[in-house]
Amino acid sequence: MKTTLITHDYLDISAEVAEALANKRPVVALESTIISHGMPYPQNAQTALEVEQKIRDNGAVPATIAIINGRMKAGLTRAEIELLGKEGHNVAKVSRRDLPFIVAAGKHGATTVASTMIIAEMAGIHVFATGGIGGVHRGAEQTFDISADLQELARTNVAVICAGAKSILDLGLTTEYLETHGVPLIGYRTQTLPAFFCRTSPFSVSIRLDEPAEIARAMTTKWQTGLGGGMVIANPIPAQYAVPEDKINAAIEQAVQESVEQGVHGKDSTPFLLARVAELTGGDSLNANIQLVFNNAKLAAQIACCFQQAAA
């Protein structure tokens, strides 16, 4: 498959990332919504820098993705990460729908899973680490609130390493949606779908693979045979950082009820729910969120290294 660097009128690739791509070194994309909308400053910026370091420690080059002054960026400077962290919710949360308008207006944008995938593929990056993917929201049979992440996974050639779908979602409907659109849901050393803060859920993955090299081979085979679209690699949170299911479920139920009462919906739902769950769990969910991102970054770097070898 082609992994050549694409130049683009609207895209800036950092020197470090461009050098890695040109020399066929492994690169891992990172989203920026987790910086601006995922946690408070300065913890958000510090966590983002630590995630980048995790990727470097495991042999790959990090490419945090965002929009800065209307320019799509694959690879941010420390100053740009600090900017997104300090501005927080003042930075627009950007999915596929929003992308051209934020670029055209010359604004800053924090990229979701969907828009990070778009920019990553544009840059020639095929491995992406995040916390959890978006999905079908609870009550979607009435609201039709379904994340654009799922459609992007069906169309864009990027493998997403995550701790499953965010547990504030309807996990059963999310897995059904992925299956309908032909998106492989791979369990890394598990047959059970992780539920973000928890290691297990009542739902199964479509296939279990136990080694990064196996996942890399599947990626290469999928795309070389013309089967477009991404794949989800669900990586359970380390046991020592998992939140007890009864505690997290009680917090989620309360947060969801409050979101309904306050009329929170659309792209405001996930930041509201995650922030409220963090409050209700006394910060346990926030610490779990940070640790699972570190865990996903490590696995993503290992997969990227194997993928680069397989694609060579």
C-alpha cells in the first residue's frame, strides 16, 4: 500500500514527523480533543506531552493532530500543545462536519477521533492512539445521537488503538453499528470488549489477536486487498487502574440523567458526561482516563513499528 508523504495546501507536517515518514519510520497519530476538552489545564497539556513521550519510548514518532490558525497540523510544538491546553473549551471541537469551516475561518480546532483520522490519512499516518472511540449514545433510538467516529472508521484507512468505546455510550448498539459497516473490532489479548474505565463488558469483540505483529499483518492485508476503512484495536485498561463497574455505572447513570435534564446533546454530550463522571467518582475516572491513554500509546507504538516492517 502507498505510504508516501502527501503535500497539501491546508496541511502542515512537522519536521520531525515529515522526516520519519520520508524515511519510513513508525509514526503514531494523537488527537487533540483530549487536550482542550478532556481535562483541566495544566494537567491536559502535561498529559499530552507525557503521551508523546510514551510513544517515543516505544520506538515511534508522535504526531499530535489539531488545527492552529486554520492550518491542519500533523505534529505540534510544545507551545501549540500549551495553547490548546490553556484555551480549553474556547477551542472548537472539530469533527468531519466542522473541519472545512474551522480551516476556512482561520481558527483553532481540537480534533475528534473522526477528524484526527482524516488528517492522519492525509499525512500518510495509519496508526492512531486515543482514549476511547465515540459511538451510539444511550437513548439513540429517540435522539439518533451517533458519533461521526463510527462512519469515519468505515471509510478511512487508519487503525485506532483505544480502550474500547467510552462507557458513557450504548456499547451494544455501538458494536452492532461497527459490524454493520464492516469495521473489524479487535480485542488485544481479550475476547471481551473493554468498557473504557473497566476491563470488561457484556459484549464480545469480532476477533482476538494477542501480538502487535499479528495486528500489523492484519492491517497490511486488509488494505492491500482493497478493503478500505479503519479498524478498532480494543486494549483493556491495566487492571490496577480500572474503576469498579458498580461505581462507574452508578456515576454514568446519574450523569446521563443530568444531561437529559439540562438539555445537553450533540458534541457537548461527551465532554459533559466525562467531566461529571470524574466529579462523581472523586477523580478516579480522570486518573483511569490518563492511564488508559498511556497504555494505548504504548501499544500503538508497538503496532506502528510492526506495521512499518510489514509494509517495507
